[in-house]
Amino acid sequence: MVSKRSRALLAALLVAALGSACAAETGAGGAAAGRAGPAAGRQPQRPPGAADALTAYVERVQKAQAARALAARKWGLRATPLAAPPPPAAAEKPHITFRKGFGVGDPTLPPVFTTVPTKERIVFLTIDDGAEKDPRLLEMMDELDVPYSAFLSDYLVKEDYGYFARMRDRGVALHNHTLNHRYMPALSYAEQKREICGQQDVIEKRYGKRPPLFRPPYGNYNADTLRAARSCGVRAVPLWAAEAFPDHMEWREWDRDLHPGDIILTHFRGREDWNGTMPDMIRQVMDVVTAKGYAVARLEDYV
């Protein structure tokens, strides 16, 4: 497990590496400016193993960020997406609770939330349902190395299970958005359980893992929804603080802005449904996120 002190050191090294790597470079055969080399016949002192690991991590991040810069130019982004900080250790993940006003009278049920409690300048990108299956989305996100989570409804996904298998193979977590995308509060407990637990079964059968996260269609739920979700293994219910489209953003919060830990919603859609393609939408949301000084992090690392 990585300690808080080590992660703080890693973060400091990361910032220094990304911000001033060029300045630290030396000329051919020369020492860094203002810094003497080791005495003749003596080897420079090397840090202990933990420091070596942190340095190696920073080097990997530098290489990844250089590749991300090339991808950003290829896909027409205004700026290179920022690198997310290292995720917390499992024991240090934020404690997720119900957003104020989103509870149903039972705090033991899976919490419903729109923002992950963190001070890091990170947000989380989530994509719902599965209607559009654009192969360029897979290519774009893979090259940009931007994490995202998919919340899937079987009535759309079953048209091409293989598309989402390719997504999973690229490291994307696949979560539950019900079998048929029905308005949950209008259903009985038994009907809601079939919708949620049935989709749990489909995802486990098709993709090998039972999802821990569930998002109700339209963001609507009641106590039966959360009880049904808990009965089939759901641990948390992330909603959203902002929604992305190819040509604009929509905001839940009064200040119409991003905040540390905010969850961004968008959908698998194409030109038949909105004014643009999936790559257009990603370009829009990443330009906004980066301009506001945020990085996109992996939701599952924090929840």
C-alpha cells in the first residue's frame, strides 16, 4: 500500500517533471546548470527503492503525456488533456455518502451522489445506455488515454455485445443501467429487481464481472430501486453534476461550473440524435475540462 507521504512525494515529482522537465535537461556531456557532478571516481548517490519507483512512475507519465499531446493534435483538441494524479490506495478511498436531499430515509442503502469527495482537481466521465457504437470513440479514447465508465442498458447493447467487449478490453469498466431503460419509480419492487438484477446477470455473463455501480434511467429512483439494487450486489449509485453534448455543456449546480470530484454524464449517441458525433462530444467535453484546469480520473479508483 502506498502511504500518504509517498503519494504526496509522487505528486510533487509528477508536477515538477511535467512542468520543468525541459529546463532540467543538460547539454551533451554537461552537468545541469548550477549543479556539480559527482567527484572523480565516485558514483552519484541513488535514492532508496521507493524513490526509484516514484521516479520511474514520473518517467512513465512523461512518456504518456507526450503521446497524449500527439493524440490531442490528431483529434483536434484545443489543448492536451491534463494527467490525473495517482489514485488513492484502496484503504484511503473517499467515503461516499448520499448527496444532501437525495436520500430515501435509509442510510444503509447504496448511496446516491453526484460528486466524489476529493480535493484533487479531477472529474469523472461516464457514458450511458449504448445506442451508438462508434469505433472511432474506442480509437480516440485509447489514444488520448482518457478514462471513462460505461453504464449499459441491454436492449441497446445486445445489438453488438462485441463492441463493449472491445471497450472492456481497453480497461473501461462496464456498469448497470437496467435491462430496458424504464422509469423506475413507476415499477413495483419485483419489476425493478428484474430490471436491475437482470442486467447484473447479463453483464456478468457477457463481460465476466458483476458491476458494483448502477445508474437509474433518467436519474429517477425511489427506496425500492435502491433496495433492489443492493439485493443484487450494487454498492453505489452515481448520478451526475454536469452533462456533455457535442456543442455545449449542461450544469446541475447553481454556478454552472465544474468542481473537484464532479461526475460528468454523456450518452452513446450520433448524428441521428444530436448535432455531432461521439468524437465531437469528447472533443467538446475535454476542451471544457482542460480549460478549467481539471484532469479526468478513473471513477472506479475512487468509489
